[in-house]
Amino acid sequence: MKNIDMSDHLNQTCVIIGASHAGVNAAFALRKEGWSGPITLIDADPHLPYHRPPLSKAYLTSDDDINSHLLKPISSYQQNDIELKLGVAVEELDAKTNTLLLANGEQLTFGKLIIATGAHAFVPPIAGLADAKNVFTLRNAEDVNRIRETYRNLAEQQRQRVAVIGGGYIGLETAASLRKMGADVTVIERESRILARVTTAQMSKFFTDLHQQRGVDIATDKQVDAISVSDSGYVLRCADATEIQCDMVIIGVGVSVNTKLAAQAELMLENGIAVNAYGQTSNPAIYAIGDCSYHHNPHYDRKLRLESVQNAVDQAKVAAAHLCGKPQTYDAIPWFWSDQYDVKLQMVGLSDDHDEAITRQEIEPNKFSVWYFKQHELVAVDAVNQAKAYVLGTKLIKTRQAVNKAHVADTSIELKLANLID
């Protein structure tokens, strides 16, 4: 790294676009690392930045105000001299003049820029969708506020049929929450099984059984092509001529990355915004972190775009450190979680290209773990109500220690690190 006048560098203005987990953590990490210049955090969402994971779970099922789930209180931003511009979108990014144009007409200039714009819900092309008012995506607090209000109004009329299009984690978490609220829920998935793109057939079966036991109807191999209004609500028509009646629809089929501003800045785009090990884009004055960034993971030696709080926080710290002249490279093992009913699923690592999976079924029926190997190396662990497996799996994946597969599967052998190392 070239020798630079850090005092001058650290006095520049840093603007962060996006005030979710990535953007907020970047702002506070900058102050912690010694950034002395102005920091401005911008987001189109009018609310103080809040936790996103509860949206499909505790927040959906409660009467809470979103202020009960804030990432930081307003006093923290004030004490750290972080300026918030909320409820206003960035319309244009000119990388040649380091200028931003906001939707309210305001112009801002920056010395350094962090893009943490995340992604937005993908809405598939479904005929008649524009004419159906009780159709929602679930991405932010306002989405959930509308879902809560609409469902409660419908429930008062004894109209409690909800169709969730998409059998991924967001769709299933939403379905579980709606069942808790008393809804009659149908999950519609176009693949032959739920979670088909993210986990094994065994895990898909477990969650299918879990939801069906709670009264959720799981409809797989169903591609919704059209929606129409009927006297009793809505009719969803599938490609195989199946018709599903409902009063409300929630779409959770994935996301599209927010790359509009990156494209304006002529940044390199590749499954998101391409960044190096420090979070820098193809323009060294601009960084990208969180859901919108496409980065290299050293452990798996492959490029990834991850939608997780963990990745957002890790990348925020790496980018902030580099901006403050304290370079550290991104080198994290991905981890995720999902809460559905009384089940907590914890996932560490990437299992998508494994060649062997070993299940450890504990005595309790809803307590097990699946250990994924590739060429005998442990690459991922999915743990259902089994935090110990998650913790031990994380350690073994990080250290690349050889694992005794027989001991993994044998529940008569205590699950501890010494017993798992081959």
C-alpha cells in the first residue's frame, strides 16, 4: 500500500448509501477505526435503521412498532457524529465528479463512497397481478406493516386464507408466522420440493413435514401463471391448471440486486457489484458491501454474493478498516439461520457442491444435524435445534481438520471436538 497522508485522507467526507446492517455497521466501524471526517448515511426507508431478520418472524406476529427493533438508538448516531438522511432515495451517482443527486433535489459530494444498497424483492410475471390489491412482498418494515393490517382486517371477516408463493426460507418463515396468527396457509413452490435451491432433499422433507404437521398446505411443482379476483377473494391459476383459492398473497421468490447506481458509476458488475478483498469496486474511491456485493471467499476459493447479516457486518468492518489505512482482507465462513415454529436451523459453510452428507440424529425427534463433505473435507453443517453441532462444525470448517465421519453419525459418542477429529 502506498504511503499516504492519513490525516488528510481521514478528513474526507464518506457517504454511505443504504442504512441496513451493512451500511450502519460501516458507519460505526469507520468511527471506531479513526475516520474523523463527515459521515453521511442515506436510505429511502424513513425509519431509523432496524434489524431485518425479525420482519418475517417476531415483528410480523406482534403489535410492535419498528422502533422496538432498532439497530442503534438515535443517540448513538448523534454521539458518533453520523448524519442520517432517511426517507430520501439517491437518484443519480456521478463517479466523475463524486456527486450524488437525491430525490428531493439535494446534491452531495463525497471523497469516499460505500454502496450498501442491498436488493429488492423479485416479483415474477403473473397475469392479473396489477389488479390484485392484497398482494405483498416482504422486504422492509412498511411491507410487514401492510401485511399485518391487511391480514387482521381480513381475519375479522373470517377470510384467513393466505397463499405464500415461494418455498425458500423467507416464504417458510412467513408461513410459520401466519399460522401462529391463525391463517390458513398454502405454500406454493415451482420446484419439486421446498428449499430445493439451498439444501438437501432430507432437509426439505423435514421442513415439509414440520409445516404440514402445523396445518400448512405445501404445493410443489406449481408455477403460478395468473391471478384473478373472485367473489370470495382471489384465484391463483397454475401452469398445470391447478387453482388455489386465497384472500391474500405474499410473494417470496427471491431478490434482484440493486445495481442502478453502480451501473451509473460504470462499476464492474458481476452477479452484483464486483469487489476486491477490501470491498473496493473497480473505482477505488467506491466500496460495495452486503447483499449487493460479489466477492471472493478465500476458504472456498470462489466468488459469492451472500444475503446474510453476518456477511453484511463482516464486509462493513473490512471496508471501514481499509478506508482508515488499516487493511485487512475479507476471510469469513458464511453462516445463516432460520426460525420456524419451535425449530431453529443454524447453517455454517456452503453445501451446494458437496459429494457426501452424513446425518447425526439425536434422541429428540426434532434435533439433528447434517454434515456435508467434499472430497473428505467438511464444508458445511446444517444443525436443527443442535447449537453444539453448529459451533463444532464452524471450528472444524475453519481449521480444515480431518473429521471422523463414523463418530459424526454415532450418537453413542459424545459430540465434542476431541471425538470428531480424525
